[in-house]
Amino acid sequence: MEISVLLFIAVLIGFLFLQVRGHPKAHGHLPPGPRPLPFLGNLLQLDRGGLLKFFLRLREEYGDVFTVYLGPRPAVMLCGTEAIQEALVDQADVFSGRGKIAIVDSFVQGYGVVFANGERWKALRRFTMTTMRDFGMGKRSVEERIQEEAQFLVEELRKSQGALLDPTFLFQSITANIICSIVFGKRFDYKDQQFLRLLDVFYESLALISSFSSQVFEFFSSFLKHFPGTHRQIHKNAQEIITFIEHSVEKHRETLDPSAPRDYIDTYLLRMEKEKSNPHSEFHHKNLIMTLLTLFFAGTETTSTTLRYGFLLMLKYPYVTERVQKEIEQVIGSHRPPALEDRTKMPYTDAVIHEIQRFSDLIPVGLPHMVTKDTHFRGYIIPKNTEVYPLLGSALCDPRYFEKPEAFNPDHFLDANGALKKNEAFIPFSIGKRICLGESIARNELFLFFTTVLQNFSVASPVDPADIDLTPKENGVGKVAPTYQIRFLPR
């Protein structure tokens, strides 16, 4: 055996020994789960089906609350609507911590509003919610911004003259431009090369983050980070986006008018200046960059992916499309753009959008939470700083709340009179104190973009509806919609 191989084995054994010593058994009384191996945890029980299928398989054996070891660290899984609500709503404060996603932690490092904890998270969340609300209700409301962007989209689709196209880029563009208008104070032309490059990087990054290799990385990142893998490409992609953001922030510094802040960045820079004498202030450069990165990425990819799934489902179920278009004709007509006030008069369309969100189930495992102190939950004691995963997909497919959870069925959200009905298991944006910051913007985008497109176009596929495959391209932290071709035919 070569000396290099012997040396590698010796280093590996030493590393394993240090890992086992460095991660003593958690105190408390954790929920049951499969027996872990030292260092590897439950990795060897993971198959190519990925984390979600693995967790759902364990649920059948251990119930709605169980423990899985992601390498040496325990993580508690919450399945089903009731367990998730009991934790994230009934005990909201103690479950409000944010756990780490190993594949992005090398550059996020606990900064920015999405991945922050403690006072940092509270300060950034308050500021972000207030600022986004102010710019969403200022001289140009979010509704007006979305309506304007929807018309740009209509113009672009008319140019296609009914030719087959992949809608990925266009749906990314429209959702990115809404968050860009609030955060950066501008929208981008669909042919802007830098904009196109950023969207490519976003799309690739979501696919990599959701890949099987990234899910394996979650188990023992402290070892795998030293070797080549998807984590390095994700880090490289993030640095490219960060460079763009930093240039934008610098331009804002140079042109800042304190009496007339233009967007989120200006408002943050003014807050930084106000608190520059406070050594404990969370309003510093690092938090700004990471907040912008997460807002930009999440504000682009989640809604655009939902739209991609939505129009694929419209191709698969043309009778649903026809019924939506009939409701659009009855309520809106063809001579004015859709408005948010139309939504309450369009229960079937609203139900279809709800069902698209439920069925597409974009963040099935949910972002990890973390308990902020030793916590009693359902007869167990979860030690402080233990990660907790609310499996949102287990609620969105909960048979106790949805009659046919595996099927696309807008009737899940309609009562006997055809009115929209609330469903407690509908939590695509999560619930509790860590609910998605952009929920209201995303809901508005989905309604206005979806109805505007179907007001102006019929949709057609080169594939017979029965043969359209809805299987996601990737299914990990997020789901990546399958690629497909679609025709937008002027009505």
C-alpha cells in the first residue's frame, strides 16, 4: 500500500476520533429515531431518494416527531400539520432560532436576516419588514410595480409569436425585477447581459443546493468541505452575486441623498450612519450584503419556480386553464389589467393558485429552526441549540386536510358553495416567527402574473397532456421544476 494512502487513512481515523470526542451525546431526552453510527450519524440509511423520502420513511416507523443524526449532530424532525403548529406557533419563541444549512454556511456565516439569530435577527427583521412595507406602499405600490412588469412580460411573449419556448428565464426575470425595484431601486431589461448572468447563477445554485450531493454534504460538512464538490461551485456562485451586490451598494453610497432614500439599500445605509457610534450595532456592511443576497435569491427563485410549475400544470390539466380563463373573462374582461381587488371575486382562480403552491411544495424539508433553550415538547426534552426541521411537505400533503394529497385538485381550497376556504395545513411560506418575509409580495405576484398571462394568452404544449411529466428536476432543500417547452398563443 502506498505511503500516501496510509497517510490518508491515518488522518481520516484521527479526524473521526476527534469528531466523536468533540460531539458528546446530547443531553436531554430526544425523540426516538434510527440508531446513529459514530461520526456518520444516519448517513448510511440515506438512499438516492434524498432527505425528504428518507424522513417520510422514518415517520412511518417513529411517528410525527423523531430524531435523525446529520453526521454527529442530532436534528429533530416535525411531521404533519399539528406537530409543526405546536412547535412554530404554540411555542413560537423557543423554536424561533435558525439552524444552519451546511452547503451555504461557508459564506452566510449567520449574517443577514434569513440566517441570523438572537438580537441580530430581531433587529434586521424589524427593519426589513418596515422598509419593504414602506417601499411597497410608497409612490409606486407593489401592485403597480407587478402590473407594470406583467405588461413587459406580455410584450415579450407577444414577440414569440406562439413559438415554443422555455419559460424559465422569463419567469425569473419578472420576479427578480420586483424584488430589484424594492431593494436596488431599479428593474433590468430582459436583454441586460449582467442580469441574464445573475439569473443563470441563481438557477444553477438552486439546482446545486437541492442536489443529492448537497444533501450528503449536510451530514458531515466539516470533513467534506476539504474536498472538491458542489459546495465549492455554490460558494463560487455566491461570490459572483456578492460582487454584483457590493458594486451596487458602492454606487448607492456615492449617490445617496439622505433626504430622499430611493430603496432598501439607501435606507439601510442611512441606518448604518445613524448607528456608527454604536459598537454593538447590527447595521453593518456584512449584514447588509447577506440580507441583500438572501432577499434577491429568495425573491427571485421561489416565485418564479412556482410560476413554472403553475403553467406546466395548466398544460397538464387544460380543463383547469379553461375554467380560470372563463372566470377572468367574467370578472376582469379583456380591456383592463388584473388588479388585486379582483382576487376576492375569483375564488376558482385563487384556489388554483393555492393548489399550485401546495402541489409544487417548493421547500419540502423547510429551513432548519433551532431551539433557543432546553425545550419540553410532546414529552421529550430538546436540548438548547438543537436543530429542528419542520417538514412543510408533510403538511402540504397531509391526508387529514387534503382529500387527494398526491393529485392536483383545486377543490382542496373550495367549499360546497364554490367559495375559497381556508386550510390550516396550507403553509408554503412556513408559519410562526420565521414565516417568509416576502409572503404578501409573493402572493400578489402569483395572482397578478398568473391572471395577466392567461388573460392575454392561451397555452399549448408539444406533448400530450397525459404524457407531461411533473417530476421535479431536483428535490432537496428546494424543488426544482422540470424543464419544458410551451407556446403562448395570443387570445
